[in-house]
Amino acid sequence: MNIFDVILIGVALSIDACALTIANCTTYKDQLTPKKELAMPAFFALFQGVMPLIGYFIGFLFKDYLSSIMKFITAGIFLFLAVKIVIDILKENDCEKPDQTCKVKYFALSLVLIQAVATSIDALAVGVTLLNLNFSVFIAVAVIAGVTFVLVSLALFFGKTLGKLFGSYAEWVGVAILLILATKYLVEALL
């Protein structure tokens, strides 16, 4: 395996993180601060780099067991996040009625952390493939993390633009992205 292969792996692994970043930007557009914006590429890149390293060291020891449940776990997390956003939207709509006390949906760093773990579960299995490297595994995971950071940063810009374009409908774009990701992982798990 060469460095070009590792770059392609980084691109493939970061696609879900990019989709979630766009979903976050459209759903929580009013709550994005510079700190939270930086957290998305940083957390996603960190976990996309750490998980393959863990997978590399675990090797083939747990490969069969992990591969059988990873997709179900990831699908479940994405489905949970989509349902949470729908509930938040419905509560927000109830807030427009008189005499209602409202709980505002909140975009916290803990949510980004959960998303980073969910999107990096596949990277754990990819770590096993890094046993075939022609160079240091640490260089490989740094490349994967770097590619993820750059692509998620681009997705952040794109997602903020979408949030401004679609206004209140942007939240539903975020829900759709999460449901597509959940369905994708569930189908992959069942096949």
C-alpha cells in the first residue's frame, strides 16, 4: 500500500464526516460559533486518525466480531441523531403557539464528539488494512486525519452556505442527510 492509497482511504473515510458537518451547519446554523466550527474538522480528523491506529494495533484479533456489528451501531447512532433533530423541530413549531414554554435545540461539543465517534467506526476496520503499508503507520494516520480535516473544513463552508440559502428548511436537509447515512449503514450491515 502506498501514500496515494492512504489518501484515497482518507477521502473515503471522511465522506460521512463531511455529510454530518453539512447537516450540523444547516440544522444548528444559529448556534455555530468559531469554537464549534473548529471543533467539527478537529474532532472528525482526530477520530479518523486515531481509530485506524487502534485498528492497526488490534489487527485481526477482533476483525470478524467488529465487522459484524459496526455498521449496525453506526446506523443506530445516525438514526438517533435524525430523530432527535425531528423532535427538536416539532418542539420548535410548538413554541410558536401562545402560552408554550420552549426548550431550544442545542448544538454542543458533546454532540460533535458523538458524531466523530460514529463516523470513525469504519476507520477501526480500515486500520487492519494498514498492516500492508510500505511506510510508518503513523504517517498513514496523519495523512488520513489531514485529509479529513481539509475536507470537513470545506464541508463546513458549504454547509454554512446551504444553511443561509434554505433558511428554516435547512434543518430538514440535515435530517435527510442523517437518514440517508443511517439507511446506507443499515443496508451495508444487512448485505
